[in-house]
Amino acid sequence: MKVHHLAKNNSILNTFIAEIRDSTIQKDSLRFRRNIERIGEILGYEMSKTFNYSTTYVETPLGNKKMHLPSNDVVLCSVLRAGIPLHVGLLNYFDKAENAFISAFRKPKENSHDFDIVVEYFASPSINNKTLLIIDPMLATGRSLIAVYKAIQKFGSPKELHVVSVIGSTSGIQYAEKNLPKNTNLWIADIDKELNKKGYIVPGLGDAGDLAFGEKL
């Protein structure tokens, strides 16, 4: 798996990452969602440089202009509910993409920090021979990501697989590398080294779904 760690190179992206991590600023859920969306736009822009392009001609009021436009058939697949703002950011740039949604959550085991990944809902077009983007803002243990990848395979075999995340852990990325095709690309804003006993990224930012949409029961 090829890892594209964008925060390794300084850019305006650092501002958005800093704000979603900041425990004071992240209390503004509207700003939190918008920052995740903007991070998605930046990740999508960088990813687009690796796409296939075809030549076309655009007619202007004064003549014709030769242009090179992306030709990939893109499917955006986001993990509900935390993935929605990131999905929107990518859809802002890949506005002709098809869309898939999956519900995947952690179900804790009794008297343990361990948990199972439960997949309950999936709506997807065919992904056969298309460019599939699996969108999950937090790549913590990597288990949710792999559960999603296994579940979506019944809709076909993608030509290309890209994973899009905001923050990941080193161990989660290693787990993904072991369980995803070797030619997978991971586009990630920033990477933290640690996970706590509950499997949350440290320092991370907290629960992305709660910060975006409010706490759940």
C-alpha cells in the first residue's frame, strides 16, 4: 500500500488539522464539519493528480481550447456517520462521482476493551472496474476499514482502490497494509503513533462523529 501523508509537507492543510484537533475550536460543530470538508477537498485534489486523463476540446465564445480532463469512473463510499463531512468535501471536487454509504460501528464486548465491528446498512452502485474511494476520517485500528472493504466486494471488483482518511494511527495503517490489495493508495492528512486501550488514536481528536453531529446514546 502506498501511503500519501500530506502533513509531511507544510501547507494550509496544517491549519485545518490544527483546528479539528483543538479542544476549544472543535466545540463549534459547524466549523469542525467545514474543516473536515476542506481537508477532503485537499486530499481529493492531490489524489486527482494520479488519475487518468483524456483529451477534449472546449468551445469558448472566441474559439476552441484543448483540455485534459479526468476520465476515471469514481465511486465514493463513506462510513456513516462520521464520514459524511469528508464525503462532502470529496464530492465537491468529484461532483460526477457515484456514491455508496455503509453503517459500520464498534460493538463493545462485555467486561473488555475489545470490540466487534458491526455492518448493518449498505447502499452502493456497482463498483466493478471503477475507481473506489473508501472514506473514513479516523483510521484507528483499521478493523472498520477492512470490514467495509470486505462488505463492498459483493458489488464488484474495483479497478483502483483508494482509502481517504483525516487522521490515522501507525498500527492501523500497518493492519490495513496487511489486509488490502498491494496497489491500494492511502490518502491521509496526518498520522499519530499511538492507540489507547480502547483503540482510539492518541493524541487524535476524539470521536469525529460526535464532534460533527453531537453525542450519541
